[in-house]
Amino acid sequence: MEDTYRTIEEPAEGLYKEKGSKFIALAYPIYSEEEVKEVLAELRKKYYDARHHCYAYILGADQSRYRANDDGEPNHSAGDPILGQIRSAGLSNVLVVVVRYFGGTKLGVSGLINAYKVSAAEALASAAIVEKHETVLLQAHYAYPQMNDVMSLVKDYDLPVRDQQFALDCRLTLEVRRQLQEEITHKLEEMEGVNVSILGEPAP
């Protein structure tokens, strides 16, 4: 299963003006639907006087989770053109929100499609693109005597440790590439007295 995807390194911005209307495009790296809601809530506060906050996002290395929202613009005139730009850039785990200030002159559906497309493209063009791997968090529980075996595996695979607790009973949270999840879980479980559980997707 392919677990590599291209995304943007940090938030980026684009701007397009047409007949007095202003389209501010804001692109964000995201990791969950929850994050999409948080970003939208913040932008609605910041640009409270804008008429529309249209957006699209794609999640997952396989780009299987996505959504486009026209936020009151004519059907498919805003969200879809934004989504199309994320797709044609070959990106995932990206949210693009285009905030529109109405300038008094209607642009028509084709004018709107062009405006949302161009502003989204501007934001993505100004972003730094990075390649990442999808990861999951694994938590290993084990007794202190197993410490050396577990730490040796962590070192062999160069796994980032996200949390650790060393006592009589030890707990270690590791970030693991999705592709290696089964292999590493198996190796840990082969060790006597080691229990492994999946915590889910890591935060960025």
C-alpha cells in the first residue's frame, strides 16, 4: 500500500481581483476533518465581513477523503474549481479556503469558476511542496527487563519516540510509517511480555 504523499510545508496565500470582487485564497497543511473545522472557524472570525468562505480539501495518501463546499455561491462554481487545483497539483492533506469580498458586480458562473480556480492556484503555487509518509502511533507496554530489546528495535528502524514512561511497567509511544506498521507490531509482539496497541493518526 502506497503511504507517500505530497503536501505543503506551511500555510500559503494567493489573491485574485475581478470587477471589484476580491478573492483571498488560503492554503493549509491539515491532517484531519477536525482540523478543517478549526481552521474554518478561525477564518470566519477573522474575515467575518466576507460574503463567502468557499473551500475544498483532500486527505490521505490515497486521496480518498475529500470535500468541496460552495458556501452559497452557485453550485459547483467555487468548491469544485478549488478541489481541481489541489488535485492537479497532486497534493493531499491540504485545505484551501477562498474568502470572497463581493465588489458589487456579478461575475457570472464562468467568471466565478475562473476566479476561484486562479486564486486557489496562486496560493498553491506560492507554497513549498514536501513529500511525507502516512504514519500511525503505536504504543508498546512492557516490563522493565524488556527495555533493551524494545529500544534496540526503535534504534534499528530509527523510529521517532512521541512519548515515554519508564518505571516498573514501561510505556513507549512510537510514530511508525503505515507501510511498516504490521512488521514492527509483529516484531514487538514477538518479544515476551510486550503488548502493542494502535493509538491512531499522529498530529503533525
